[in-house]
Amino acid sequence: MIIRIDRKWKKPTYTISNVFINGTRFGDGESYCNALEDADRGLTSDMTVDKIRKKKVYGKTAIPSGEYLITMTYSPKYKRVMPLVKDVKGFEGIRLHSLNKPEDSLGCIGFGKNDKVGWISNSRYWTGLIESKIKTALGRGEIVKLVIER
């Protein structure tokens, strides 16, 4: 399974993206899902860790564009099993979780409906749908990959 985040609207404090699963825009038949991240500072996964750390602003920077594997692991912070983005250079503990505003992110990625500037709504609903798809794919033995495009 491939979850693709196409970063479309890059603002000084946040980034809004369109979300695709296996090549199709992700929606529920009534609306489409967006992703919310911190500011895109031009980081890419082929940069060195030192270069990433020089550009990164802690808690206010989206992870580097590139490809990552996703697994389900227990989060001590959220006290439940949830998606973890593995091996993100210069970042630790990057999760896919519900959030509404960039201040909730700290580098993580939230899913919802971008119906207000710098904000996503119905994040628990959309994140739940994506989590369910991830669990199903992993349960079938599939690799789940996150692709973040600049």
C-alpha cells in the first residue's frame, strides 16, 4: 500500500497536502482528505542529517520529502498502538495521528478536511480511516509506504 502526500499549499507555519492511496485521491465519496504538517523547509531524505538539523526548527518543521515505511507500534505518549513513520533522518517518533492545527503536529502528520485556513477538521474520522487501511494492509502482509512529494 502506498500513501502519497502531495504537498500543495506551503505557508510559513504549515503545509496542506492532498492525500492519495494506491494512486487514487483519498476520499469517502462525499469529500477528499487533506494532510496537515508543519512548515516545509525544503528538506529531502537524501540530505545529510547535519544539513537537515541546520534547517530544522524543532516542533515547527515538516519531515523531509521522500519515501518511508510505516508500521504500527505502541506510542507511550498516546498510550495506544498507532502508525509510526520509520527512519526519518533528523526526526524521532513521527506518527500519523489526528490533529487540527500545526501547533498540534511537532513534525507528525495529521489527516482531515482542509475547510479553514491553516486547519483541518474531522481529523479523528479521517485518521481512523487511514489507520484502518494501514492495519488491513499490514495484516495481509503488505508493505505500507509513505511517499511525500515536494
